[in-house]
Amino acid sequence: MSIIEYDNIFDAVTDDKERASELETRASLMIILRDMIDEKGWTQAEAAEHLGLTQPRVSDLKNGKIRKFSIDLLMTCLFRLGFRFQPSYENQTLTMNVQVIA
């Protein structure tokens, strides 16, 4: 029996490296949002108000229904919670700063 190793778990579900990277990014953002909701002790209804979503969509988020969320929507939800992402590129280095906004 041989062992298959993947750099990205989503490589196991698609041969398309770009698609795997997108899925990994969406999953990471969803986990962050789920953890923030849990940390704040919000009900799904309360989270929906803060995120600008419906309660069923928050349920989808918390249950990891990755296909129902785009990176754009997840980034918008984080913005609604007070976080702005600022990518920059200098000297062949890409960085991502997170700004906390009021």
C-alpha cells in the first residue's frame, strides 16, 4: 500500500492546483469567521445581523458548506466585523496587512 501526501488537503479533491488553493483560502476564512462567532458567543441570528447574512447562511458557514461562499463574500463579512486586508508588493515580496477598523 502506498501513501499519498498532499501539500493542500484540497489537492485530494481536485487536480486543479488553482481550484485547490481557492478552496483552501475559503475554508480558512470560514474557520476564522466561525471561531470569531463562537468567541463572541453570538447566536446564529446575532451573527447574521453583524455579518449582513441570513441565519440560514450563518448555519451554512458554521457547518462548513464551502461551496456556498465566495472569497469576496467572506472578506466582506470580515470587513463588517472591523477588519480590512491590505496587500502590498515590494522587492519581490507579497505581504498582507490586517487593519482593524472602527
